[in-house]
Amino acid sequence: MDKTVKALLSEAGRTFAEEAGIPLKDQPGALFKLLVLANLLSTRISADLAVAAARELFEAGGGTARGMARLDWQQRVDALGRAHYVRYDESTSTRLGDMAELVLDEYDGDLRKLPLKAERDIGRAKELLEEFPGIGPVGADIFCREAQAVWPWLRPYLDDLTLKGAERVGLPTDPKRLADLVKDRDLAQLSAALVRVAKDKKLADQVAKA
């Protein structure tokens, strides 16, 4: 089992935040960028395109709630287009603008206030996340899986998709037993890796054989 976990982290353990160039910290800018990424990953489009789109938006100035709100609709569409995130570019541009405005209105641009508002209750936190345009249950799961790297009260956040990945590579499907296989600081990486193998049978077979 230890060999499987090591192979899993080695082959697929890079978080989606890392791929998008987000040095994840408990800071307003980093948390907003993660929310943007969760929004983009929620759409029926490849993770690679979503990550590329996030990078383009951040480069254009949309790396904070205020910066995203300052970009006009066409500037957001253009950034999405440069990443070839074109199928949902117009609706996504609208959602990102509305999301930024809500972060400003409800949290003064600082998502560190969300745990306080949720009283560090995971269910309530997910409800608050789903109030953002473009963030549904899938987006809330994405955000929480990654945010557990900096918000210890979320740990272990291992949702149904991560458990599906665990089953594919022969790891425990009980969240507590699965979490006990790694250190707390590695749970976000483990979650990202399990999501990848849940979606990619070839990768799962590669990890299982390692």
C-alpha cells in the first residue's frame, strides 16, 4: 500500500492550484485565485484548458476579486479565448464577473472571512461556496479539496470522486483510513492524485502496477 501511495503522489500528486501557478496560502489573492480555478474546472471542459484559462485571467489582472471586477466582460472573454477555453467563454465571463462582485460585497474581497462565516463547519462552508455564480457542488468539492492545504479544519476532505480513485488503485475507500496513509500536509496532493486516477483509467493502471 505504501508503494501505491508513493507512486500515486509521484505520478499524479501535483495539485491543480500548483498547475495554475497559484502558490496556495491563506491569503486573499491566493484564495480568490483558487475560487476562479474551481469555477473554471467545474465546466465540462478539460482540466488542462481550465488551468490554462486561469493563468490567462491572472495574467490579465484577474488574480484578485477587485482585479477581476475591473476587467470588462470582453477582456475576460479574450483571456479565456487565448487559452482556447472557447465553448463556454461568454457565459463563464459573466459568471466570473458576478462572482468577483459577490466576493467584494459579502467578504470585502477576502475569502479568509468564509471560515468565520461558516463557523468552520464543512457543510455550511460548501453552502456558502455554492452561493457564488458558477460554483455548484462540483466546484465546492474542488475548492475544498485544494483549500485543505491551508485550512486544516477541512481535513481530511476526501469526497466521492477521490474515493472512486482510491478504489481504482486498491487503496482504502474509508476516508479516515485513506487519510491515515499520508501526512496531513499531503492530503491536498493525495486528493488531486486520486481525482486524476478516477478520471483516467490508464493512469490508474500505471499507478497500480508501480
